[in-house]
Amino acid sequence: MKFKLLVADDEKNIREGLAAALEMDGYEVVTAADGTEGWKRFGKGDIDLVVSDLRMPGMSGEEFMRRIGAEAPGIPVIILTGHGTVENAVSAMRDGAYDFLTKPVNLDRLSLLVKRALANRELALTHRRMEEELEHQKQFETIIGTSAPMRRVFDTISRAAPTRASILITGESGVGKELVADAIHELSPRKGKALVKVHCAALAASLLESELFGHEKGAFTGAVSRQRGRFELAHEGTLFLDEIGEIDQNIQIKLLRVLQEKKFERVGGEETVETDVRIVAATNKDLKAEIEKGNFREDLYYRLNVVNILVPPLRERKDDIPLLIASFLKEFAQENGKTVDGINEKARSSLYAYDWPGNVRELRNCVESAVVMAKSHVITEDDLPPTLRQGSDEGWIRIPLGASLDESERIIIRDTLSFLKGNKSKTAETLGIGRKTLHRKLADRGAADDDEE
């Protein structure tokens, strides 16, 4: 990495001499004739260290240094002065100078100070990056995945979460949309406030309206007191609306108004309540198709879908299955007080080959069941739920991940021949190859040549 330095001094000879000396040390150097010019150049944002005279016309070196300290406190500033008093030195160091040199400048001393200051800055930046990475991993620790599709999800979350934008999380049931909502809240400036969740499909329309907006005493039978709704409870926080595609048109209209105007009235009330809520919604429905059917308002869709996060189904991120299995094994072994720390190859192959229509939720339930049923510390195929064991029944061929083409062909021929009870003619026909080709392949593998028509 080539560092860029800024030298600010009103004396041209000193300014150019220092720049030349620092360039000989391998740095890229830009110059400024006073503090005002220096501040403009610093504002471009690519300066790693500043060397500034203390006494300059216009903006002084002291003011220049204070502005740098306020704007970018990690940037080291080395002060130069022709008035080398203790008071100047103490004042400059108190205001944040990295160090202090008197004129005429000892170039060897300056070179050493610059080298040390940049080394300290690089260490600080490295430490900060490590902290940010650890914090980033911590925020996503409930969402397991390193596959390319999940990295795209993490990237979108990281960029959208700090904003105020409404987010629509889409994806099939069981992919982990609620976990994405949790991560968005935790990475947002609202993390210290409430994250309030509403499962829109779990409540009838009349109950959902009261749940969202609250109600006044006597608004309906059973309303014996005023109740605050989820919008009020989530004030200054995040409101997660799960299964947003299930709400009816009347509530859609009221929800649209809240998104537009930031205000609403409780059921049975006249008082207008203002709210500051960040909306995160989720659905497993195709809302565009619902709009065409007249089931969902287009204007509400665009209000909700400022940022879209599509969570991929498990069948499209099978690279994550090993991590998910390991996490679930550890969780359920501890929960059930069992020593289960592995899964054999045949069971693992079954888990990889399955399409997981229920996605991560189904895999989680499967591993929990397998841990409960396990007879030893290693899960076998017999421990898996029947749905997965069926994959090894008649009519299926299972090829382990990582098998070579030659090994895959051997398995296909072997299992097809077995399924057809050794009939080579039917096997050749089923595989779409000639009988002579099948005989040759069997001979290459040392199989007997006796035929069974």
C-alpha cells in the first residue's frame, strides 16, 4: 500500500523540499500553501498523514489540525513551527498532534516520525477491520451459510439495514425470512429499540386491525380498556410483518396510510397517533401475481418493496448443508443430553440428495428427529425420518457428492442392472446404450458376461 501525505506550509521552499524528501521515502505527496487550501485538499478523503506548519496566513495550522481531528480523528498530524517553545509543543499535542518538530526540520527525524505514525495508523485500521468483521459475523450468527446465494443476501442486509428504507423479504416457507428480519434490526440504528413481530396470517382481519393499530375502550365487544397496537409498541423501532400477502384490502389501505403519513387512529378512536416505525415485511407469495388477481394493492407493494431481499431455497444453496447439519447436531445433542457428534456417509448422502421442499426448517426438524432416534454417537440412514429413507428405496439411484464420472457410471450401471434383476437387454435399453456397449463396460469392470434375457 502506497500512503498519500499532505504537506501544508506557506513557505514554498520548505513545502517543496519536504515533499521531495518524503517522496524519496516512497510516499505519494500533495502540497498546500496554507490551511485553507490544505483543508480543501484533505476533504477529498484520501490522505493518510498530514505535515503542517503551525503559523500560516488564513487558516492557521492549529485550526487546520482541529478540523482534521473533528472530521477524521485517526489521521496523524505532525506539526512544524519556527517558534519551538514548550508552550507550542504542549498546546499542539493537547489538540491532537501526533508529534511536533521545530524548523529547520531534521529530515531524518521527520522520516522516522512519519514511518512510526503510519505504522500505528495501519495497526489501528487493521484492528478496526477485525472488530468490524467480528461484529459482522456476530450479527449473522443465527443465519448459517457461506454459499454464493447467501453471501448476496448478507451483502444486501449489510447495505440496507442502516437506512430507513422499508424492506420486503421474499422466499419460500422455511427459508429463514424471520432470521433475516432479526439481522436487519440488529444492524440498524434502531437496534436499541423494540423489534415487534406480527404474523399476519394467524389473525382474522378484525383482530389483525386491532393488533396493528390498537383500540379504544368499547370499540367492540370485549374491548374493556384501551389497548396500544403494534405500531405504537414499535415506535422508534422495527415492525416485522410476516406473511404480509395474507392481509385483506381494508387493512392494506390503512397500512398504506401509515407508511405514507406516519400516523393512524386506533380502532374506535378519533385521536391521531403519530409513529416512527421502520417496516420490514415478508411473504412466500408472489405479490405481483396477487396484484394482477386484485388481491394486493400495487401502491402498497411499492411502498413495502423499496429494498427486496430474496432468500434462496435450500435446494439452491446445498453447499450450506454441511454447516447447517453441524450446527443443528450440536444444538439438539445438547438439548436432548445425548452424545451425537457425527453422521455417516450414507445418511449424509441422503440429506444432500433430498430437495428439501420445507427448506431449512425441514432440515432442522429432520436433524432433531435423527438425534432423538440415534442409537449411537453417529447418525445413520435408519435414524432419518421415513421421507428421507424413501430416497434409497427401489427406483432411486444415489451417487455420493464428489464421485468421479467413472465411479458415477459404475453406480448407475450396477443399480440399474440390480433393479432390472440382472436383465442386460433391458438395462441397455433403459440406459439408452447398445448391448455391446453395456457388455464392454461390464467387462471393463470385471463383471460376469452371462446374460439373462
